[in-house]
Amino acid sequence: MSEGDSTDAGKAPEFGPRHPAWQLATWFGAGLMPKAPGTWGSLAAVPFAYGIHYLAGSIGLLVAACVLFALGIWAAEEFSRRTGTKDPQAVVVDEVAGQWLALVPAGGDILFYAAGFLLFRFFDIWKPWPASWADRRVEGGLGIMLDDMIAGVYSAIVLWAVVALIAQVL
């Protein structure tokens, strides 16, 4: 072992674009877009949601949203801790997981996807209780993720009602 190797032993890997938590937290860089990174993260989530639904149906999208929620807690916590920021704007995995949850009732209809996108952005920005409580009181990766999942639930309920109403009318 050379002298240069011993200084690198035990050193934590650098945190940046090559780190999996960085990639996941920023949703592969979508969170780095200028102005409104949450909206960009939500928009970047839509094609993935459509693809997951196409391959695995609504249940598959629901499962994917839950899995991403769990992974997102880790990635958001890691990003926050390593950058020394409480709720970094670049972290948009929370928007992606919440958006996927919001789109579960959309089926394969692109118009329902557009409605689900708009509903999610509305509830994510408004943050009605308990999303507002989670945003203020729950810390770390769970806190970053939880308010968006609650917004996703609100959005999914409204979208499900709209889909059901339209199905009855038609």
C-alpha cells in the first residue's frame, strides 16, 4: 500500500452527481432546473408514471409510489445531511413520489394525467392539513417526503372522484 492509498482509506465518498442518493433526490437532475424545481420534478415524474402504469397497471403505480417514498426518505435525508440544508429545493424525489400517487386513478388517459398533474401541484403548494403540519413538524427525510405524499393522497381522491363522475355521465 503506497502512502497515497493510506490517506484515501476510510474517507467517505464525495457527494455529488455520481452518488445514488444525489441522483434519486434530485430525480436525475430535474431538481436543478431554474425556477420552480418542484414543478419540474412533478413534470419529470409524469412519463415515468405513464410507463409504470402501462407495464404494471394502477396497482403497480401505487406500489412504485410507496417504494419510491421509502427510498426517497433515505435519499432526501442523505442529501440534506451532506449538504447541510434542512429542506433543499433541489430535492424533488418527494414531488415524484407524490405525483405518482396522485396519478394512480388516471389509468391510461392522458387528459386525466394532465388533471392529476394540476391537482397535485395545487395540493402540494396549498398544503391543507395534515400536509401543512407534516411540512412544519416532521424533520429529516421523512419530513421532506411526507407532505408531498399527503398532497398525493388528496389529489388521488379528487381525481378518482372526477374519473368516477365522468364514467357515470358517459
